[in-house]
Amino acid sequence: MATATAASRQDAKERKPLPAPNSDFYTITDALTAEERTLVKQVRAFMETNVAPVINKYWADDAFPFELLPAFKALNIGGLGLDGYGCRGGSQMLFGIVAMELARIDASFATFFGVHDGLAMGSIYLDGSEEQKQKWLPPMARMEKIGCFGLTEPLVGSGAGGGLTTTAKREGDTWVLNGQKKWIGNAPWCDVSIIWARDVADNQVKGFIVENKTTPGFSVEKIEHKIALKVVQNGLITLKDCRVPEANRLQAGNSFRDTARVLRMTRYGVGWLSTGCQMGAYENALAYAQQRLQFGKPIASFQLVQDLLARMLANVTACQCLMLRLAQIDDDGKMLDHHAALAKSFCTTRMRETVAWGRELFGANGIVVESNAARFFADAEALYSYEGTFQMQNLIVGKAVTGISAFV
């Protein structure tokens, strides 16, 4: 009888529910206020309820889930991190953790939001006149108008600071734009493009607000057959004698230094996105390891699998803590280019490791879209490259710490 009772206790112990996957190991969300945590929970609920069940199909189809936009708009997070002009406002820490939550489910959806809220709205917010802010930011905050950001060109990526081939020529109160922009997220369907072009008069980079659907000479071709961020619709923009009024020139965007102010902010955002991508890869891998049986028991009980999960979690946690401190620096108004550059290079590198380990843990199942592992693995490659390559970020940091520029 005693033996049977002991066996029952052992069975009950073995049937004890396993802990749910949780990638916030150091509870960084505790750094937020109660009101901010409520918003983060709302965003997480939207992503888990609305996006997670359908995103793999859209990813496989190279399509964007437009039917999700009304519910997404209802979250009222347009203009998050920007003050006034109908924007949601809030701290940079809140903006970052929300971006992380979006990427935890899907890096493409997070990128769509980052391009609109960070790059497009951020350009107007940082480099626009008061009149331009009043005109454009409120409808963009309501997501009645969606924006994109045209800097990269077919032959110009890292060299955009001094090598833009897209030109702007002033004729009276009008600017004539000619050139091409490539890899522009949201471009095939959005309403407003921030186009950066080289003024032929002074050779300086200037920014322009271009209304995609009503500007003659503006056309977009969707880029097909991507292996990463397939839900984001990237475009090749062609500008052929596009005539833009002086009123649509960003009045404080008169050199690449003004462009770089926007990029500093959005590189900060990529640090959060790459952290969220890791979180999703880790949580999916852990859930799979808890359920997948091999040799009669869950693979989560194997030492090598636990070692892999611990390595993944360490990467996630290191990136979360780095980004949390950077958010504090940013909210204090002290974030500089090299701070954002270090975060982007470190977090995206760790992300590459983490998503690869996640795919490895799934074995052959990790190469099919339904596992989620394949999507996180592939999408990480785009995050690793966009907003400035790993090497360029390290050169920015290297210049800051040595006092010597290694750029050629």
C-alpha cells in the first residue's frame, strides 16, 4: 500500500503543469508604469489573438494582412514616442517595448509599424516645419495615411551620406525629383513617401514629402521573391520629373546630418525589434521542446536541449537589458549615434545566433513555415542588414571610442 501511494505521488509530480514559455526572464516590463504595462498587454493580446493565427499564411503568400488594420488602428498607438500633433506620445522605453512585443509575434508587422511611425512620421517630426507637422502628423497618427521612407537606392546603401544619385532641382516654388529608391517598406501601397534627394545646387541631401497617389511621375514596383520580411511590401520607387512644391520640402532637413537624426532614432528601434524576434524564436522553441517526444520523453528533458535553451535565453536577456538602459539614455535626451549603433550591431548579431539555435532545436520541422521557427530564422536576416549593416555600425562605434575615423 505504501509503495502504491508513493507511486501515485510520483505520477502526480510528473503530471505537474510545465511553466509557460516566458522570455522576460529579468522582468524588464516592471520598469514601465502601470498605465504603460496596460498598453503593452493590449498590444500583446492583439498580436496573439489577431496576428499569430494568420501570419504564416500571409508570409508564405508574400501578402500584407490589410484586414487587420482596423483593429490595429483601434490600439491608438500611432505616433507612439512622439509628443503632440495627435500622436500617442509616451516614453522611448514604452515605444521600444511595444516594438519588441510586435516583433515577438512577427518581425514583418513590427517593421511595417516602425517604417510608418519611426521613419516616416519621425522624419516629419524631427525635420518638418510647424505647418508640416500640423498638416501631416495627425492623420498619420490616426493611420488614415500610411508612410514610407525613401533613402536607399539600387546602387547606394551604406554610402547614402555622400553618394545619393536621386536629384532634386529647384524651379521657382517647385522641386523636380529624379531617381530611384529601392527596398522601401510600405511603398507599394502607402500614401506618403519621405524622399531624400541630393540638391543639385548645393550638393546637400534634402527631404521631401511626396504624395504617392497624386504626384505625376511617381511609380512603384513591388519587389518579389524575398526570403525575409515577406509580409512587408517592399518597393522600387521610380521618380521621373516628379514635381513637389516647396511647401512639401522638409524645412529642417537640409543635410545628411538631419537625415541621420531620424536614423539614430530608428536604429534604436531595430535593437528592440531584433530583441523581440529572439523572444518569439525562444518561446516557440521552448514550447516545442516541452511537447516534442523522443525516446519516450520530452526533448526538453535532455541536457543538450536545455543548454541550447539557456543560451537562447541569455542572448534575449542580454539584449533586453542593453536596450532598457539605452531607452533610459534616450529618454534623458543623451542618446548619440554611437549608442544606437552599438545596440543595433550587438542585438542583431545575438538575434542571428538565437533564431539559428531555435531552428536547430526544431530539427527538420524547423524548415517549414508552420513551425514559426523558419519565419523567425529568415526574417532575422533582413533585420541584420537594414538600418545600416553590422560593419557600418561598428565603424561608428570605433570612431567614437578611438577618435579616429576609419570610413573611406
